[in-house]
Amino acid sequence: MLTFIGAVLVFIIMVDAVWTTLTTRGSGFLAGPLTVGLRWVMRSLSYKMGNRNVLAHTGTLTIITLVLFWLCGLWLGWGLIFIGMPGSVIEDGDMQPANLVGYFYFVGFTLSTLGIGDLRPVGDISRILTSVA
């Protein structure tokens, strides 16, 4: 069940990111409300401070927030996928299955392409999913 939920989350985040960045149809269904919310916050902040210069940073803040939102969504989604497959990630030293933190650590360094090597996928499906991530 966790693997399914994770896969749905990864799919939703990827569709939203692609829709937002690669189409001319505007923001995706997640990025749109987030962008509107940030714009509202920045306008309110500008009004309360009496300084319109705050609005000059709205675009940069929106881009940073969207990228972090998508990254966290992918991290959570891929983490759920691997957690839903017990024993799919092991510690390289003692060959013990990773704990909960270990799964998210593995996904984090897989998404960042850091590939430290202290944890590794086990089995064909886990290896393929690691490559896809």
C-alpha cells in the first residue's frame, strides 16, 4: 500500500512540475495554488510594511519554494515506495536491512546523485527503481 501511495505521489509531483515548467498552459494543479498563496503573502507583507520593494522578491521566492516543494514531494514519494518494499535497501557493511531513516537517507542521496554507497538497493526491482529515481 505504501508503495502505491508513493508512486501516486511521485506521479502527481512529476505531472505538476512538467506542466508548470514545460507547457504554456500556466501553473500545474499544485503549483498554481502555491504561487497564488505566495503572491498573497508577499502583497500582504508589502502592504503591512508600507514598502513595495518586497514585491520584487516574489518571483525568486516562488521559484525556490516550488523547487523545494517538488523535491520534498519526490523525496517523500520515493521514500514510501522503498519503505513499502521491506528489505529493498540494505546497509553495505553488515548487510542488514535499512531502518526508516535509512530509507529516506538512501532516497535523498539517490535523488541528489550523490551515491555515497553505504546503503544499496537489493533485488532487480529495487535497482531499476533506484535508476528511475
